[in-house]
Amino acid sequence: MNKAVLKEKKHIHLIGIGGSGMYPLAQVLHQKGYFITGSDNNETETLEAVRKMGITVFMGQRAENIQGADLIIYSAAIMEDNPELIAAKNSNAEVLERSDLLGLVTSWYDDAICICGTHGKTTASSMLTTIFMEEGIDLSCVIGGKLNSLGGSGRSGKSNIMVCEACEYVDTFLKLSPDVAVILNVDADHLEYFKNLDNIKKSFNRFASMATKAIIYNGDDQNSIDSVAGIDKEKITFGFNKTNDYYAEITGTKGLQTNFDLYYKGEKQCNLTLHVPGKHNVLNALASIAAARYTNVSYEGITRGLQVFNGVIRRFEKIDVVNGITIVDDYAHHPAELTVTLKAAKKLDFKNVWAVFQPFTYSRTKILLNDFVKALSIADRVVLTDIMGSREKNTLKIYSEDLGNKLSNAFWFDYDKDIVDEQSPEQKTKNFNDIIDYISKNAQSGDLVITLGCGDVYKIAKKLAIKLKN
């Protein structure tokens, strides 16, 4: 990638500007002084935030939207037959996929800390960003979720430090320029692309090999250990085992809060408090601590950062408590993520845990069907939305009922399959409204309702809170 590609550019247009990967780049480029426009197909809170930055957003993707742009960025979710993308490729403007642009941005910094892993990337990236901010470091960042202290998910700072969430999907993280590579965990995901776990490990190995300075990885996770084997770089480990460079001993839990002692090389450094639940979040904290210490952040800054960190939007985010019913939203969409999230929820003091799950993509649902069954069985009650196809068409002819039929605790609404396959906004609205009605009639005081998925299932949580209040 030519690092000078942005030098003469003035007007950058982003196709799919409301996406979780595009939004932070829009923030960074806007703060760098570029004139930004964008387009999207669905009205979201993110688009409202984009407009508040003074960025023009076109609803619907049409050829004329790219007019005047000298650089056009598109996300992986944009299909080849998208009229805006076709027009872009036929224009005189330069056209880049989002991951190529992100790779270019990471190359600008001397300390680009790129955080990868099958699960926890957004939380760990957000924790580390918060720690740097509490230390007073003017960092840049691109993360995959909205952080209230950022007013979004990206920022452009004056220091040489950047925090970047590095996604392994279709090997996009191999386009980045990591100085420090952080590996949280390695699990079987995106098998429609990788085919098997060995190929996933090979990709993580290539990513770790690209680090110019150090590799920080989960010393408790055998897949992570396998993924860094044979690489001659400085290596730093974290986990619960005392053999790790950084390890934690949990000293207490209460509600969503966890206290733990932090050790480095066998010596206790401090006691820390987390306000997000679960052992998996202690591991995320350890990864962020190791990265922060590598860049000489003080333990005081780390303590303050974790103390004020109250989670990321869509990461066990408390939406409301209405009539004794607690409503939470979480981005978990892979069986391993669902497992840790639901196990954490079950350890809290609720009568029943409701899992309202939106399966994402037909291929993942088909390939990991039995794993989803095992994970969702942890909940007391399961409600399934229609599958969100996203970039796929339902050639596999798989439906939520195929998942529900394997669960003893599941409920879903049966609709005409031809209508479901169309994925129309009207059908989705009907599906969500039916689910909201069902939960509002059946959930009881003392229950926890948690919406789960990486699509727009969060809308159910917010509308449910309004419905219960009324």
C-alpha cells in the first residue's frame, strides 16, 4: 500500500459510513481535516452521530452520491453489485477497501498497538484507550464499539501511540502495521473462510510475525500459544496461571464488579477494580495492562483507567431496569462469546436469564449450529429472532427454527419462509415487535433479559424498556 495515497486527497467518500468499522475511520479522517461524505441504507444512532460532526450522509446508495470525491472507501459488507461501488470503480477516483485504509492509518504511528483475538477485541481496545486517556496521553484509536468517553469509536491524537482493533475476518488484520501485536485468544470462527482451526492459527502467526517490537498473548490459551510458536520477537504473557508475566488473582465479586490482585513476574503490584462482569473481562484487562506497561504507563494510570471504565456500548451494556426486570445488551455472536457472557450472567443474582439471540449469517449458523445449541442452553429462557443474513443470501436454507428445535428452552416466531428470506425491513420490524410483546408478557420481576448478536438486535432491548414502562 502506497503510504502517500492520502497526501493529495481532499474529499473522501465512505460507502457504508454507519458500519462499526467505518465510523471510527470517519472520525479520524474528519479530525485530520479531510472533507468527508458518506452513505448508508439504514438509519441508526451512529448516523445521527456522524451528521452531528457536520458530515453529509446520503440515505440509500446511488451512483450520484460519489460526485466530487477523489478517494472512495467501501466496507467488506458492500456487495459487488452495489450501484455506488460500481460507479466508484468506473470513476477517476481512487477506490480502497476499508481494511486497506486502516492499514495505511496504522503505518503513521511509531507505537501502533493492534489488538486481535476471536473474542474481546473491542472491550480490551476500549480498556486500553481509557487507560491511556487517564494517563493523559493524546492517543489515536480505531475500535469496533462506541466508547462514551470518546463520543464514538475513533479519535486522532498528537502522540505516536495508536490503539487499533485488529479483526481476523478474511485476514484483514494482515493489512495492518502493528508495532505491538496483542492476541487475546484464538478460536474457531469464520470457518466459511478459514475452513479449519489450523488455518486460523497460521493467520494469527502471520499477524504476530508482523509486529516490529513485541507480542503480548494469552498464556493460558493453547491456541494462542500455538499461534506465536517459532516467532523470534519479545513475548509477554498474561492470564490466571502464575507462569504468566502478568497474572491475576480474583479477590471478590459483587454484582457487575470484580476485584483482583495484579502480579508481575510473581510480585504483587496493586489491587484493581473492574465494573464489567466475568473472568473473561479480567483477561481483557490483563491484556490492556500488559500493553499499557509496555508503553510505560504508570500503575496509577492503569488503576484510574480501569476504575472509570464502565464498558463499551453493546458489551454487557445495561439498558434499563423496569418493573424489576433488568435489560442488558451484548454484542456476543459466536458460541464461545455467548458461553462466557451467559455464564457471567448466570452467576449474577437474577431469577431467570433470558437470552434474546439474533443469529448472524446463514453460513455461521449452519456450521456452528450445535455449538450455538450448547451455548444457549446455559440461559433459562431463549428467544430467537430471524437470522440476519448480512452479506449472504440463504442458499443453505437454514432458519432460526433449526436452532430452536434443538433447544428445550427456546421460543421463536414462525413466518412464511419466502418472506423471511427476503430480509425486508418490514418483516424485521414485525419480528422484533412480536418478540417485544412476547417478552413483556412473560418476563417477571427479578429476571435479566439480555439481547445478543452483532446485528441490530439491540433495538429490541431499547424498545422493550419503553414497552415495559408504558
